[in-house]
Amino acid sequence: MEAHAAAHHHGPPIAHASSKVNREVLGMFLFIASEVMVFGAFFAMYFFIRVVNGVPWPTPPYHLPVYVAGINTLILVTSSFTMHWSLQSIKKGNRAGMKAGLVLTVFMGLTFLLTQLMEYSRIGFAPHNGAFGSVFYSLTGLHGAHVLVGLTILTCMTIRAFRGHFSPEHHDGVEIAGIYWHFVDVMWIIVYTTIYLL
Amino acid sequence: MRNPLRSEAEAFRFVIVTLAAFAAIAVAYALGGWVAALIVFLLVTAAAIVFYFREPSGEPKVVEAPATHPPGEYRLVVLANRTVASGELLEEVCRIAKERHATVHFVAPALTDRAHHWASDVDPARADAQARLDVSLANLLEAGIPATGEVGSDDPLLALDDSLRTFGPDEAIICTRPAGKSLWLERGVVHKARDRFDLPITHLIVEDVP
């Protein structure tokens, strides 16, 4: 804005867009910060119970199904690849690739969630069976809730994709769903390593 | 800072990096127990911090400003904040303007701290910058040099970048206080501007700040 024009302007000076934080970026930072705090609280609980208090992990006589969870991890990580493929497809104008990628991602996410529920039903301990049980169910359950939210978003995007939405120029819905899904994947890799492997 | 979740592609890369990092931690735990796992964890965390917090390097130069002006016309942009109304700066601008018949444009970035920046509460800072700018433009007009000016982004490099696109200068002056008193110098603004923009940049250091 020219200074001459500023003399006739009433109210605060007109701000350049570059003077302010981009809303999408700020929103994403706030989202990441809130998620880090939520998961951080649960990981702090895990740390104190296992390291500070020295609770055996897993507490005898319980066992964790490391291999089943490992295969489940593989499924979830693979779903990130199909998600990425889906977005790359629509960016190149390949609608069939986008649909196939989304369907496969939803299918694998659903498989992960159902396997987790089956694991809960057969694992042999409940949240009220000591600190170990509480931490295990809290962390995996919190992550499961995130998977459920991700699946809901992905299902909506899949329906939209089959209705002909999205194009190489406009595919924000798939992009944002993809970001969320990858975030859920990252959290599971951390949860799986700390709860099951270490 | 690079935001690992800025786009789907960045987030996908973050998944791969996390997978590799935690696989390394698990392997270290299996081979060497807690201590080895902790060492690997600290190493990968340090590597991640360096990678995501480092300044992007090798940024391509802005080689051509979209704004065009008639051939023969010389345009000078002046980037200054607290020093914008300095007598030494005005003298230098007057000299160049008279020698080269230059059109002068001032950019005064709003001075905000991080808290105000993140809260987008920049209006008071912009009003202050506008007041300083008005004094400077009035002094120039008094010296017979009509100039224009604007309050720019609080990021000085972004403000200069904006002016390149809208004003299309042939030369830029970045005016600061001496080293030790200038936050811009501490942040390497002049050095970064010379790296980023493909136009002559004069660094003017002034002592008198009204």
C-alpha cells in the first residue's frame, strides 16, 4: 500500500498475507502439538510404570502377541503406501488408481482394527489387571481410536472418489486424509516398538 | 522448521523415516539391550532435529521480478525498520536518487516478537512501522525526492521478496544498526538476501536512529 494512500485509510493498516501465519500451517501445527501432548501423556505413564517403578513388561503370566501385532504393523505400513499411491494417481489424472488406492487403504485399515479387536478378546488380561494392563489398553486403544477416525475420513473420501469428485487440480480431501493416515501410521510404529518389542 | 506433515508426500516420507529409525532402535535393543537402544534413540532424535530444524540451503535465486518498468528508469528499494527515518540513510538515498534519477520505494517490516507473530497480532507493530515510514517519506519529500513506501511482512526477507515482485527494483539497500545492536545482522539477513536475490544489495550501517 502506498504511503499516500495510507494517509486516507482509516483503521489499522492493511496487513499483507505474508505478515500472518498461514492458517493451514498454524492449524496443522496446533493439531500436531495437541496430538503430541495426548500421546506424550500416555507415554509418560508408560515410562514411569515400566522404567521408574520397574514393573516387569509384560507382567507375568501375561504375554503379548508380538508376531500377530507385527503382521498387523506390516498391514498398516502397507496401507500408507497404497494411500500415497492413491494421491499420486489423482495428481496424474488416474482416477482408477486413486479409487483402488483408497479402497485398499480402507480395507487394510479395517483389517488392522479388526485384528486389534480380536487381539483384545484373546489376550487374556483386561485394563483393570494392574498397571501393565492399563498402559497397554490405554496406548493401543488411543491409537485404535485414531485409526477409527482415519477410517471414517477415508471412507468419506472413497465415497466422494466414486462419485466423481477430485481432479488433478483439486484433491485436498485426499491429501488431508493422507496426511492424517500417515500420522496414525507413525504413531503406531512408535507404539508397537515401545509396547511390543522393547 | 520443516513441517513433516505439510503435505501428503512429506508425511509419507516421515512414515518411512520413522519406520527406519524405530527398526534401528529395536535391532539395537535386541543386540545390546537398553543402553544400545537408548544410544540409537538419541542419535536418530538428534539427526531428526538437525534435519527438520536446519535452514533450507541451496534455495534458487529469484532471477527475474515479474514487475516491469520502462527502460531507462532506475528503481531503488530500501529495506529498513528502526533505521527507516535515519538521517544517514536519507542522505544516501538522496544521493542515489539524484545521481541516477531513481524511483525510490521504502519497505519497513513490522517489528513483532514470536508470540505476536503466532497470534497474528501484528496490527500495533504495523502501525508503528507506518509511523516511522511516514516520517521518512515526509523528509524525502522535503528534500525534493518523491518516494513511495509500504509496511512489509515482519520477515525482512519475505518483505524484500514481496517488493521484488511488486516493484521490480534494480538495486536494494538494506539498512541496519551496527553489529551487536542489529537483530537482522544477528540473523544473517543481509547475507541471506545476497544469496537469495539476484540484484545488487548495498548494506548501509547507520548509527543515528531517531
